Amino acid sequence: MSIHNLDRIFKPQRIALVGVTENPKSVGGLVLRNLVGSGFRGVVYPVNPLAEAVLGVQCYDQVKNLPRTPDLAVICASAPSVPDLVRECGESGILGIIILSAGFRETGAVGRSVEAFN
């Protein structure tokens, strides 16, 4: 992996926050609040098919409908939805992904199988 590709994770200019909810105490809500409140100078695209906006920031229903391809996707959705979301991000050209989800190995056999998806 080249340094340029690592910059997509460590120095993103555009971030898709996938699975963000209107609950400010949820993982996605906290990440959005931290990005917006920390002085991040890039663009944040919240992705939630059920919300028009979160914390006053316009939401998009799917990653493929974002106006520009993000450098990084931060996935804050439940473990069972992660494989499809990772696939969608890859198909949309997003090269950096961070997953902040619970419900994998720590939940037993079903979570281990989701973690081992291909």
C-alpha cells in the first residue's frame, strides 16, 4: 500500500459517516459531533436512509448517492449490516474504511461468522 492510500485514512479530505443516527449519544452521533466540533476542515457526509439531517448536517440515503467520492468511510452500523456496507463503499470507490461497530466476535458464533465475511 502506498503512502497516498494511507493518507485516505489518516488525512482524509472527505469522510462518509455511514450509519449515523439522530441520537447524539450513539457512536455515529458522537463521531459526527467530534468531527464537526473539532475543526475538521474537510467535508462530512452523514449516511442514513431514514434521516434528512443529523446535527443540522444533510444526510444521504446511500453511499452511492454522495456528491463526491469520500477518501474515508467510517461505518457505525450494526455488525450484520457491515459486510454489505463495506461492499457498497468499495463499489463506490472509497479506498479507506474504519469500522466502529459492535456485535462481532464478542457476541458468539453468529458475530464470528459476520466478522469472517468474504
